[in-house]
Amino acid sequence: MSKIKTLPDFTKSPTIDQTSIIEKASRFQKRSIKKETKIFGLKLALNMIDLTTLEGKDTPSKVKQMCYKAQHMHDSYPDLPTAAAVCVYPSMVSIAKKEVKGSGVKVASVSTAFPAGQAPLSVKIDDTKFAVDSGADEIDMVISRGKFLNGDYNYVYDEIATIKEACGKARLKVILETGELGTFDKVRRASDIAIHAGADFIKTSTGKISPAATMPVTLVMLEAIKDHFYKTGKMVGMKPAGGISNAKLALHYLVMVNEVLGADWMNNTWFRFGASSLANDLLMQLEKQRTGIYQSSDYFSID
Amino acid sequence: MGKKDLNTGLKLGVDSKWQYSPAPESTSHINLKKKYDLFIDGKWVAPSSGKYFDTINPATEEKIADIAEANEKDVDKAVKAARKAFGPWSKLPAKERAKFIYRIARLIQERAREFSVIESLDGGKAIRESRDVDVPLAAAHFFYNAGWADKLDYAFPGKKPEAIGVAGQIIPWNFPLLMAAWKLAPALACGNTVVLKPAETTPLTALKLAELVQEAGLPDGVVNIVTGAGSTGSSIVNHNDIDKIAFTGSTGVGKIIQKSIVGTNKRATLELGGKAANIIFEDAPIDQAVEGIINGIYFNQGHVCCAGSRLFIEEPVYDQVIRKLKDRINTLIVGDPLDKNTDIGAINSKAQLKTIKDYIKIGKKEGAEFFEGSCSLPSKGFFCKPTLFTGVAQSNKIVQEEIFGPVLAVQTFRSVDEVIKKANNTPYGLSAGVWTDKGSKIFNLTSQMRAGVVWANTYNKFDPASPFGGYKESGFGREGGLHGLSAYLNLN
């Protein structure tokens, strides 16, 4: 076997029909999720959350509080899963790592000059290495959208491949920031680049730009993952982030994953929600299923 | 990429551990009588023969109600009532006529849930479709045509639009309420009166519509609804005092109708069968095209005259499309029409199920490669899995004949000219679909396709403003839009 890897021509990525993909995404929302299906889905969604704090005002105390919540979502409800991960800036990784030790909750760190990514490659590499050395299990990088929109796909590809190398054993999530890409065709092209360059996950958004994750955009990315799987048999994970704040919408995302990629993706190794406020709505719905009544939001902790 | 099928064990949908719990739409809110008489001259009247037949739920095979069987005498009574009502109705100021039609539209919207449930109970279609397609579109047709009622002079400038008279309308069982709306709305808007016969397996929503007609206060005799089978239909067609026949149904019956009205002054529009080509080019948005194939052939269990039943795939993307199509088919849920998660409901009747199964046998016998969805079927009722045949040619029977079920016949092609020839190589010409990213290719194809409707990068989309109808053995005349109105007018 030759080791020379030939790259596909990314300008030949499949095209997306906008009207049809929006319509198709809305069809998943017509599924009616009830009873056991609902409880299973709510718990699964809870277990797929990357609890996130990415603010200039983040402090060790704030991060510690969030880490506790990630492990104790709602202790009065028996046998609830933990969050999948906590997602923080590199400077907070070592604190988070200590807080979630032994719980199975992963520590994810944004890097590569998140959220804009407007820094030299050397800075981005250092940023990533610092996070990994501090104990990050996962790295959430941003692509250089300026270069991408400029048509410099090789630069974007090389940058992702370089960061992947800097990640070592940490899993790499590549944020496309779909809200800045403009068309579904470009989302698909960026997804293909990220996947080929070695992304373990592709992720919609930083959460700093609107629109963030939408179902049609996520569907475009799931199709890119599916095509890659068809061609190579290799799985890539998906993380919609931002804008998913209620349980009903989260369940519809799960329906979409289930029907586009199938059962193998229905776990937090391959699917995540980048969301923080989602957790309490899932908990509220779980309590509603258990007790038959809605409780006030004051009964669910805010961390 | 290469052509080989890696068969990496991708598991989708029904194989998943995450099965959807039943989510049935409630039937507690619907109001159905045990027995339905004929709706003639604004009143419910018993059939002169005293005969009734059963309408059943095809998903459970249980009887829902007794339906009156109209004979020649009853039809005559209905036509006389319509004739009597025609004068005053056609002379009513058009804006007053419009008010009645608007009222019907609003009443359908108000009772949308009830109509959806009854449509699914009586016909077997998935509630997702009757709720999201049939009932809203039916209301839209009444709204659209009501809007034209007092603007006909502007719709046909330089002409003097006048109502024709009494229209005899015979509708099929695949979209019972929607077809009633397609027929009634333009006829009434143009000032005609109507004798309408719903199909014998799906009379309920038309009869419920008669209740709305009463509630809307339409003058007696403007709308008459008579139920029965083929002989009732033939009584309508052959009645001397009918001015116009509007028929939607099979090409076989369409031919009989045309023969029977030869030498009379009756005008006719016939919307008949189809065997539409759905064409996928290699530059198509493949995943969306796959969804379009699904919507094209499995919508309403394939009981659609414009269904995309002949699929043409350009050879370079053949393997990819087929693989994606099969995976998608495996996620389709067949079952209880009233369950909100059901994608494909029940086949309309035992007879139709047999027809479909016979064609599947023929396809297998002809040596085509057969595939069907991995879903399970309910033990009772008339159900059929979504199926497809590959390795077929234009010479195969399952490619030539309309099956009217969830059976797709797949062929490959190499060039634009070839696919245009093959798409047109059928006695039918109702609809077609084309999937490509290139606008010029769409225009080239649509201008050469002999089909009444050509969808580009979508399929089975309907709008009251868009005319619908066929070429060749798919019939003549158009329904919907201005063309649909002109079929109910004398334009001098």
C-alpha cells in the first residue's frame, strides 16, 4: 500500500439544495416522541452535553461550580447520567481536570485563538499544546474562516492537520462557525476539509455568532459524516453548539442523528450538544415524566 | 470514491435501539354517523333502492359506516336539483358566491383535525400526510378559487366568462377530500352547480364536506353528493342534463367516459394515470435527491397518479444513490395510519393490495432485482412494504404499467438525450422530476418533456395556483390556477 495520500478536490464537494434540506430537517421535527422513548432520549441528551463556560470573566470558582454540576445534574433524581464533558478556555483546563477527576466527565478546551482564530499558526499550536499539557481530553479548535472564504482551502486543511498533530491523544473537534460561512454548500465543503484533515468531531459553532447550530446546518454536516463513513468505514463525531436550549429541540436532533447515521452514533462518543441551558430543561422534562407535574425552575440548580 | 460497496455495516433507523413509542392521534373528537344517506337538494335522502354498502378502515378491516348506494333514479334526482339551483346560483352576484366558498374554506380549517383523522381512518393514509398535506391544501383550493369568483373578467381579459351549468364530478380514492376540493372549488366559483361522486372506498370526507356545505348555508341543490360504485358514476356520465364531466381516476375508466360522451355536448376534463420519470443527474444534490425519490414514490403509499415511479439514475452516481436510497427506505415506518410517526400507512383496499402484489410477482418473474424495507408490518389490515426493483428496462411490464403502490422501478442512463427519450417513452405524460445543480439543464429538459407537470429539485409539490393535468393517456384539461377555472367557464 502506498502511503501517499491524495486529497480530494474540495471545490467538488457535493452540492446542497437549500429548499430541500430545510424541508427534510423539518420532517424530523414531525416525529412524536413519547413515553419510554422520551425518557430514554432525555437521559441520552443529558449525557451528551458539553457544559460550557467561555467568557472573559471566567474564574476558577465559576469553573469549579460548573464542574460540580456536570457530575451532579440533579441528585434527587436517581441514576442520572453525568454530562459528557466540561468545555473551558485553556487557562481553566488544569482546574477543571482536578474537579472532574474520576467521574468520567471529560475536559474539553477551546483553542487556536478561539473564537476568531485570528492568530499566527505558531500561537495556535502553543495554545493547543498548553491545553493538552494541562490535561485536556478534547480540543475544540476553530477553522480560519477568513482563509476558507478566501478560497485558501489548503491552508485550512494544513492548519487542521497541524493542530491534530499537536493534540496527541486528545480528540479534536473542529468548529466550522457555520454562521460565518454563508451557504450550505460551503458548510459541506468545510466539513469535508475538516474530516479529511483528521477531525474526530465536526462542530457547528463557537456560540459567539448568530445563527449558531440549526437543524438544516447540522443535517448537512451529518451527511458529510455519512458519506465519509460510506467511503472509508471511519466514524466522525458531530457537535451542534449554541441555540439548542430546550429539550424538545434536543430530542429532534437525536431523531435526526438516529435516522441519518443510525444507532452507532447515539452515544456521547460520537454525538454532543454544546449547550448549557439545555441541561435544566432536560431535567425539568425528566421530572415531569417521573412525577406528572412541571416543577418551577427554582428547583433546578444553576451553575 | 470508486464504485465498490464497502458495506461497512451502517445501521439505520429501525435497527436502532431507539424505537419510537406509539403516538396515535386521538379519535375521540370526531363525529361520524353509523349510516350516511345521499346529499341531494340540501337534504339527506335515503337511496331509492334502499341499498347500502360498507366503508371500512383499511388498517383494521373494520367497518366504519353504512353508505347509501345511488342508482340512476337518485342521480337523476340530484341532477334535477342541481339544474334547479343553477339559475339562481349563477346569477348571484359573484362576490356573494365567493362568500359561501370562503366560508367552506374556513370551516375546513376549523375542523382540520377531524377531517384529517377521518381521512386517515377511511383511506389508510398516514395522519402526517392528511394533517399536513391533504386537509390544508383542500382549504387552500377553496380560498384560492373563492378569490377569483368576482374577478373572472380580469382573469380572462376580453372574454365574457359564463358558467357552464351542471357539472358531474367523479373523484378517486387516493386524495378523497383534496380531490373533492379540486373539483368543487373552481366549479362553484365560476357559478356552476355540482353532482359529485366520491370513490366507494373513501366516501366519508366528501360526506363530511356535505355537512360543511349545509353549515356554510349554500343554497339547496348547488352541491349534491351521491355515493356508490362504478354504476353510479356511469349514471352521472350518461345523464342527459349534465353539461360537463370532470373525472379523476384510471385511464381505463377515462376511456370509457370519453366513449360514452361522444356525440353529446358534454365538455370533459380527465385526469388519469401516470408513470412518471424521476431523473437524477450526477451533479444533483444527492442526499436531497434521495429524499425526493422517497417523496416521489412512497408518498401516500404510492397511490398517486403523478408518483415518480420510474427512477432514472445517471450511471456514475448509480451505486451511491441506490445505497443511500436503501438506507433511507430502511428508516421508513409502515403501520397504523393514525400514528403520528407513521411514514407509510395502509393500502387503500384489499383489491389494490392484490394488484400491487401481483405486479411485485411480475417484477420478480421478469428477473428484476427486488428490494424491500426492513420494517415490520401490522398483522391486520392491508399493508405493503416500500419496495424497489433494479436492473429493469423500458421493456419490463413494471416499468410500462401504472402500479399505484409503493413500487419503484430503477433504470440507469448515460446521456441527456437518452434520458429524455426514455422519460417520454410511455403512453402517459402526467408529471416528471429532474434533479441537477445546473439551471440550464433543467430548462432544456423541462421544455422537451411531454408531461403536464415537471418538478425541478423537488417532487410532489402542489399549489392551488399551479395548473395540473396530463398529456397523452394521462388525460386532458387542467385543474388549478386560471386553467382550472377556464374548464368550468364558457369563454366567448
